[in-house]
Amino acid sequence: MILHDLEKFNPITIQCHDNPDADAIGSGFGLYCYFKDLGKDVKLVYSGSFEIQKSNLKLMIDTLEIPIEYIKPLEEGYNRVEGLLITVDCQYGAGNVTKIEADEIAIIDHHQVEVEDIELAQIFPGLGSCATLVWKMMTDAGYKITDDNGLGTALYYGLYTDTAQLTEIHNPLDKDLREGVEFDNSYITMFKNSNLTLKELEIAGIAMLRYSFNEDHGFAVIRSQPCDPNILGLISDFLLQVDQIKSCVVFNETPDGYKFSVRSCIKEVNASELAAYLSEGIGSGGGHYEKAGGFISKKYYSKKYDCLHADAFFNNRMNDYFHEYELIYARNYEADLSTMKLYQKQNLPIGYVNIWELLSPGTPITVRTLEGDMDLVVHEGLVIMIGIQGEVYPNRLDKFERSYIRLETPYKYDISSTLEYVPTIKIRSTGLNLPLLNYAKTCLPSGVVQIYAKPLEKGVKVFTAWDREKYMLGKPGDYLAVRNDDAHDVYIVEKEIFGKTYKEV
């Protein structure tokens, strides 16, 4: 579904979830502006047992002049509106939104799919905020988003609050909103300095008195009372200041699931990857290497862990995580080649970009992909590779020339087949964006360089020779690879990619 599909309706009512947060309000305001500018009869509403009380939200609504209305639930039966009802940051019929009847229903949300019988729906669980989804849909529809009416600030603040002050961002679209939208920083400062109430200060204090600590692995788990997601991040940040705590997860229960915040201060635990591990199959999670977060759907949790209390789930899952992976430090690793087979790359075309021919050496850049950001500094000999499934990774010119044959033809790739996000080079000093595929040329494996490899029976974390601070994650079925001309060039190749690109010698 795209916004153009909804333009035939009139009137239109946009409904936030009960007890709306900044993300729901900002997202709803975005849709309100879009349809209002089309001349539609449009309203922005919310319902539930309570009207908005939080000081930062009231300040946001008043300052940005957001025309949101409260609808008191009827004691008998349901409220009703004419025309189209769009639920934003929630799903029609879910437990966190009062049911309002309408002629037609649409859903725009970023949580796990809970309602599957609504035809007009755009649900994108991989995003950190619904504001990002609304921003993308409006941008795709050709709507120019500015901050003349406070819309840019509203969308930015929605992302800011739903990602624990931008610390839990992991999707590249979230990062694009963060960097690409106009907003008033003085307003953001004012809102965030009105965010913590005395009650929430008490919630944070009580939560920290009830921690559980695992001495073997140095992690802590805390359950908090219901609170703003930012409070979970505040508690997590405080926990890492304790000398024995190396990683932690803080969570609370919401009407439709569990919101959690993850922190790590050791390189062996990637908080973003840990958040994804905790929510695997039952929610979504991600963020930065040190700070991350996520959400677990109660619907999916109850199907998989029906008899397990949430406290036990997080403690057990954290413990399992530390037992699941072996650590490999490539610079000191001596692979047992007798257990590995010899392979070489198949003669399949892949892409490459000589970055130093595109940008001046010394230019700080970020290569943004669906898998995450790579912060690099351009130097002569820096080559960016694009694999057969759109995977992006850096290479050195000397290794590239030993391994590949250059072709001067442009690299052709069907973006729509596998990629949800087009890899982009971002020049950090200017903010200029360059689509990587626009500059890619084609190369073929030379067959000269071969690798030893074996499928993994257990997960591993490989700290490669070129990056000793961040690891490559390998799961059972993926392949551990060692170049035959460099015993310390150890890395991971995903199972699906390995089967398509390598053949046994």
C-alpha cells in the first residue's frame, strides 16, 4: 500500500494508539498534513481511558500546534467515524488501541504484524519508529517535508523518543530520517528536558533495586514498571557504570508486548546483534554496537514461550547467547586446515568501486547498507565490493588485483530482487549522498586465490585481521573461511552466499 491508494477517500480520520507517545503523535501529524494539503476533511484523534498527561507530549502538541483530539470511549458499543480510518503506530483491533468503526480501515505501523485481514496496510517491522515509515511514504509520494509547520520536528522527535534518544537506530531508513529531515533543535532540547517525571524517577530507582546479575558472563537483567522507552535506556546506561556489569537488558511490559533496551561495554558483545538475538522470531531489535533495543510481540511470545515468565525468558536467553558463540581472533588464530576443504570462487560477475578515484583520499565517508554502516576514510587503494546478493564489504587494491579481473563495463544489478535499501556512500563532511551502484564496475574472480573453508556447527564471532574491534558473526551452516595465501585472513561467508559463489577444488 502507498499513500496514493488512500487519496480516493474522504473524510479521513487518523487514529493514534491509546495513551499515544511522541512517535504516534508525530506520525499521525505527518499523515494529517499530507491529506490536509490535498484538501481532505481530515482529523487526528486518539482514545483510551486517559487523556495525554506527560509534560513533554503536551509541550510538543502545544508548541507545534498539532490538532490532535481525544475521543472518550463509549461505555456500550463502539465509536464510529465516516469514511476512512487510518490507525498509525498501531494495528486496528490490537490490544493497545480502542476500536472505532469506520467505512474503510487502513493500517500504517512499524511493529510485528498482529492483524492480517486488513487489505489496506503498510507494516514495516524493521524500522525503529513509525515516523520513519510515514516520512518514507510521504517522500515516495512526492510530498516535500519541511519544518515550516513543525512537521520535520514532529517526525524527528518521534524517531528520537522511540529509539532511546537515537541510540537504538539500526535500519538505514531511520538513519536517513535522522540526517535528512529539517527540525528545530531548540524545540527538541526543550521537549527532551521535560521528559522525565518524578514518577518515572521513582520507577527507575525501584527497578535498579531489583536487578539480577550473572557472575559467569557479567550481565544484568532488570524488569521495570511501565514507562517511557527512554527510561529503559536511562536505566541501562546507569547499569554499565557498575564495574562488574559488562552488558545488560532492561525491559518492561506493554499492552501488546515487551519493550527492551540493551547495552554493552565490551567488544565481544555487539548490542545490536544481541537485541536481534533476544527478539528473533518474536519481534525485532537492533541499534548500535554499544546501545540497542527492541520489541517483542506478546502474540508471538505466547505462542513460543507460553509457560515462561518474561523475567526467566530474558535471563535464559541472555545465558544462551553467551554459550552459543566461539570467539576467534584472526591475528592469533591457527586454523586446522586438515578439517577444511579447498574452494575457489565461481566465475560470477560482481561489482567494485575504486573509491579513491571517486573521492579525494582523506575524505571521511560512511557506506550505508541494510546490514549497517561502515565508517571509512578514503585512501588510495580502497575498493568497495558488491556481492551477488547486494552484500557490501571493503577490500585492498593489492588483494583485489590478485583475486579479480577488471571489466570496464558498468555493474548491473536487479535492486528490486533482493535489496530493501540501495547501498549509499555518505560524505560525512557535507552530507552528500552517492548511490554506490551508480559508480560500480564489473569484475570476475581470477581463480588464482583460493580459500580453505568448512561449515560451522556452532556459532562463532570472528575478529578479522582488518578489524580487531568489531566481529563478523557466523551462525551454524555458515562457512568459516581462510585464504590460502594468508593464514590470518579469516572471515565468515553466509551459507546462501557460499553455495552460490564457491566451488570445491
